[in-house]
Amino acid sequence: MIELAAPPLAAERPALAKGRPHLAVRDIVKSYGGASRAVDGVSLDLAKGEFVTLLGDSGCGKTSLLRIIAGFVQPDGGRVLRAEQDVTEMAPARRRMGFVFQSYALFPTKTVAENIGFALTIASRGRDERERRVAELARLVEMERLLERYPHELSGGQQQRVALARSLASDPEVLLLDEPMSALDARIRVKLRTELRSIIDRLGITTLYVTHDQEEALALSDRVAVMRNGRIEQIGTPAEIYHRPASTFLAQFIGVSNLVEGHAVARGVDAYGEIWPLVFPPRIKPGERVTAVYRPEHIAVVAAAGPEAMGLTGRIASSAFLGAVLRLTVTLDSGRTVIADCPSHEAERIGGRGAPVAVVPDARRAALIPGRSQP
């Protein structure tokens, strides 16, 4: 196990002035030919020691942005700043940034020790200093017993640890990671992401992480920036992104949601005569067009008891056992399909496919998107 009480490997650096970003990108633009832009005017600030994730589908621009920050790709416009220094034109090796590639990019003919110490060799560090630093980093990532092995003799998780150690060897101020766990199976990913965050917290290093895995982004990050078509659609804490999506695209992209469009009335949202309970903020006026977002865990499911049943009545169309929860698909009498989660131990009480039920949305938990938000 990593001893978190041990002194940090990195030398102490003076803290930045309060409120000033440690890593900043300003109006970054990049095109690869054609009319569309891979990165379309993106600006983003990271505080010192903050862990931010760029999340999005393939082709949204997240990896292009990361490679621009690293210096591997030159932007068509905009600036990259580290500790208020403009590094846009600076060579990658001079930016004080470590980069972990999706493929790990380990040297197949070098041992673990040689891979970790490669950057130190380029920097002409003395042999004793290199050996000391390699030993420190190997302990940090729990690879000290495998220093003489070659990459093909390691598991995927072990290769990922070596790639991380190598990126930290030159004592970078910023760590950039491009989907470093995408090749690993789910069980290993969960274990390694916890270890990765623990290491980064220990070092206090500013980190920008790229992934298309929503669970990974929400579990790892201080903040998540969701990208779409080369732009940042929304940035916020994992809780803000999940519970207060800024658009229907975000509501549908992050997790599972039930979208209800209608008009604001005294008791909630009137969706063509079907009333969905919701507590409106004062800014919403009666009759205003709104879209409400109900997450599955915010919808209770009860066995229906005739026409007097509370809630919106329907029948169970299907169910999926997910361990702790039972995910139900309910077809309401109106024809609308609703997805709801309930504790899996309540399965017998609720009934199976075709059973009559009522869904009861939590009026206090729904997120509100004013107007007719386009997906």
C-alpha cells in the first residue's frame, strides 16, 4: 500500500496567487481541414492541484485539446498558459507537463527501470540521481519488485503504472492523461482509478484527464468539462453535472434520465394533461414552457391499487437486475415510457412484467431546463 504520510516526491513550489489559474487555455481553435473545427474556441482554467476531466464521445475534440496543451499539436488560434507563462509556442519538453498516452507508449526493448528513467537520461541527470528517482517512483506506483521486467512481461494495469511513473519522472507541474485506462477491463479500471487519484492527491499535481467513460469521470474528478462538437457544453462538479444539467443533451448524455416537456402549472409540469410534480423556483412563471429532468432514482414505484392509486399509473414493461437496484421500464397509461430505479430487494413487492404499478416522481429532486432545450 502507498504510505500517504511519506514526504512528497516533488520539490516544494511557491503557491500561485489566490484566484489565478495554474493551467489556462484561452480561445483555443483547431481545424484539420474542412469547414468544421475539432476545437472551437475553448477556454478552460485549472487551479493548482485540481483534477479536471474532459468527457465526451469520440470526435468531440477532447484529445485534440489535450495534445494542444501538451505541445504535440499547434493550435490555429488561442493561447496555452502554465502558471501565467505563455507556453503556446514552447516545445513539449520545456512545458513542465507530463503526458500519459492511451497506448502507454512504453519502449518494448527497455526494462521498467529504463522506461521510468528515460526522461532523466535525456535531462543528463547523474546515475545516482537517476537510480534514486526511479526507485522513488517505482515505490509510488508499487512496481519496485518488477524493475527488471520488460513491458511484454507486464499486465495492462502494470504497464499503466509504469507509464504514469515515467510521466512523473521529470517532476512536471501539470499531468495530462489521454484515456489511460481504456484498454483495461472494468474491474481493474475501478481499482486503478482509486490508486491514481490517491497518487495525484499525494503529489498535489494539477491534472487534466481525458475519457469517454462517464463513471470514471464522475468518480475521479474535482470538476468535469463535457465536450460536444469541439466546445465545452458544461463544466462543473460531478454533482452539478449530474443533478443540474444545463441542456437536454447533458441530461441524456450523463447517466439515465426521463425528460418531460410541458408547461408550468401550480402542481408541476403539465405534459399534455399528465401532471408531473415539481417545485418551481420563483423565476418560473405559470404557463412557461419547461423541460424537467427526473433521474430514475428520484422516481418511486409502488404497486397500483385500482383507479385511486397515487402517482402516474401504468404497467411494468421490463426490468433489469443491477445488483443494488432494480431498473424498471414502465409504460404509463398515456403511452409514455418511464425508467425508474428501486432497491432490488423490493422486486417481489412490486411484481414482474405486466404488473400494474404507479410511479411517484420526487417533486424536489427534478432538474429544470427552462424553455424547449434542443438536444
